Amino acid sequence: MKKTQLIMIWFLPLIVIGGLFYPLLGYLVVAMMVFFLTLAIFANRYWCWNLCPRGAFLDIVISKLSANKPLPGIFVKQWFRQSVFILFMGFVIYRAIRAGGNLLMIGAVFVGMCLLTTIISIILGVFTKHRGWCMVCPMGFLQEKIAKIRGKGISAG
């Protein structure tokens, strides 16, 4: 466990629980996305393995509950990861457009997406490896693509 994870883990309940009552907390997700996508230019998935609040939760909590079984092979296929990315991004864009410029509703879109992906990550983490979600994560997928374009390759941090 890294010291940064002990700090970052608190952002997850702040967003997924606090955001249910104060949807503007969803903009923390947007700020984190801007930060880690910029960081990916220089350090690939450094965010994922060192700073991600969900990753910290998976390492600190779910690792103790995990069956530690291999992820089904389909989850690591590029076409599957790309499909998940397109599905999630399409859903976020659709919901943000439907919010009609309402800042609270747009914040709620990001809180909802964070909550949904956290639930999926817990299920995957308990029944497979604790960081099973990280192999599917749309933002991790995007960070890998950014790093590849910049010639940084793929590394686990």
C-alpha cells in the first residue's frame, strides 16, 4: 500500500456518497480526468497504479475479500475494452447533453458514472482479482492509447 493511496482513497466515498447529496462533487471526477489524461502523456497509467481513488479502495479493501481468480479472457481483449470505452463515453455524453446545461445535473452524471463503475469494480474485484476492473476501465484504456500515441508504451507503473 502506498502513502498516496491512503490519501486518495477518501475521494471515492466523497464522490460516490457525498455526490448523491451534493451533485457538484461530480466535477471532482472531471478534474481528475483532466489531470490523469494530461499525466498519461508523460507517465502512461501512473495515475491508475498510484493515485486512483478507486484503485486505492480496491488495493486496501477489496484485496482482502477477493477470490483472486483470473479475469475471463474476453475482458482483456482490445475489442472488448474498446467497446466498453465507447459504451461508457457514449452514455456520459448522452446524459450530459440531456442535462441541458444544468450544472447540477451534469455533476450528477459524473457522480452516477463513478457510482456505477465502483459497483462493477467491487463485483469484479470480489469474484476475480481485486483490480479486475482496472483491466476494463475506460479511463485506463484511454490513458494507454494516449501513452501509445506519445510512444511511452504500456507499463504497470
